[in-house]
Amino acid sequence: MNAFRGAARLSVARAALAVLALVALLAVFGGQLAPLDPLAQDPAHVLGGPSGTHPFGTDYLGRDVLSRLLAGTGLSVAAAAEAVGAALLLGILPGLASVRFASALTWISLRTVDALMTLPFTLFAIAAVGVLGNGLHQAMLALGVLLSPLFFRVTRAAALGLDRAQYVEAAELAGAGRIRILRTHIWPKVLPTVAVTTAHALATALLTVASLTFLGIGVQPPAPTWGGMLASDLGFLAQQPWAPAVPAALIMLTVGALNLLADAVRDADPADAPVAAGATADTGSTAAARTAAPGAAMTPKETVDARRRAHA
């Protein structure tokens, strides 16, 4: 938790959190904040420019762009969160279990992860939608499966570095079970690393969701999404060359805030500080022990220092 408190003191992290809080607010209340019906068509005002009634103009069917942008935020963010949630569940639990349980489970997990990492995100999602049907949940489950190896490897690598720590061995000698050790002694130390990975994965998921909806996969028109709006705007660049900049700016702003927040948490993680302090203390105590222990091998500098103290 020190990493999160340290990151909260950074101005970059606070700015990123402000942007993400605004996006979360729009995701929850965007439909209610929309000034007009995002699905209502107005043939008399097709491809209209910004005005008092339509601050961001209208699209090729006369629908209000601002209303569609606000209503589409919730669907885009929820889709990315669903994919990352599935990845967390499928990656973290096997990653922790592979550290403390049978080697056969570890071997199977590693081979499964290696196989999944060879699959491209977009093509696998398209194949899953073709088999399971063109729905948002099917596409996000496929994306979550492909993101899970990232969480598996990160969790396993962080947990392996803690598995042989002295406090873990002391807990084993005290009779603590495997699950209790994972939950109480290893998971809290792994959490900051997982949080950084989650922020990066959310950014990746948002971009992938935008790509899929850009291709018309997962969400069927006329439901508004950031990627779907971007795709429709690109077909009318001659009439509205500025129109794709609106959804693209929201995508870039959200993804950039997630990446900045992840970097801030990573930079504020104090995990290396105790190691460095312990290394310094060990160096000093080693030199003192060599000087105090009779017959101990000393370096030339330590020998000179000992002779000076003896003559003094």
C-alpha cells in the first residue's frame, strides 16, 4: 500500500486520476448527461457543424455527436473492464497456485500460457465471435483469455521472488498452510505489481475494444461506441475532416492517463529501498564481525585499521 500512497503524492498521478475519474463519471452517468437521444435521427441536419443545439455537430444520420459520445463511454469502458476482469481471474489465481502447489500444475499452466501468447488479440477475438456469435460478452471473454498470460507471468514472477523469503519460511515453521501463506504473506507484496499490470492491461483492452468496434465486432449498430463512431466518421472526411478527432481524443486521453498512472505506481514502489538498506547494513556488520572474530580473515584495509586501534 506504500506504493499507492507514494504515487498519490505525485502530480502526474493526481492528474491521471482526475482524468480517469472524469471518464468513470461519464461511463456511469453518460447516458443521463446526454442532452439528446443518442439514437434519434434528424435527416434535416445531416453532417451538421457545431452549433448551440449540437456542440460537436451531427453525424451522417443527423444524430447528435455529443450525446453519442457520452452514451458510448459507458459501453466502451465496461467492455474493457470486463475483459481485464476475466484476465485477472484467469491469470492471477493460476499464477499464485503455480508457486506453492504441485509441479504438474505448474508445467500445465506454463505450457498453456506459452500457447496463448502466440495468438494475436484481434484475430482470436474475431474467431471467437465467429464461433460463439457476434456479441460483446463473447468478444470480451476472448480478449480476457488472451490477456490472462500477462497476469499469470507477472504474478508468478513476483511471487517466486517472495516464496523463499525468511518471513514465509517462518510462517511455514509456525504451521501456516499454503493458502494462508499465499493470501497473507505473498499476495499483499504482489498487489502493487499486479496494479501496475492492470492499468497497462486496461489501456490495451480499451485500444482493442476500439479496434473491434471499429470493425463492427462485439457491438451491433446503432449502439454508440468510441470505435464505432470513429469508423463512421472516417467515411465522411471530405464533409467533416475534424469529426474523427473527437472520439480519437477520448481514446488517447484515457489510454494515456492509464499508462501514466501505471508508471507512477511503479516508480513509487518502495520495494527496492529495504533491500538497499539491508545491503548497506550487512556490509557494515560483516566488516565489524570480521574485526571482532578471532582468527577471521580480514581485508588489508581492515588489518591496518585494527593495528591503528591496537597502538592507540
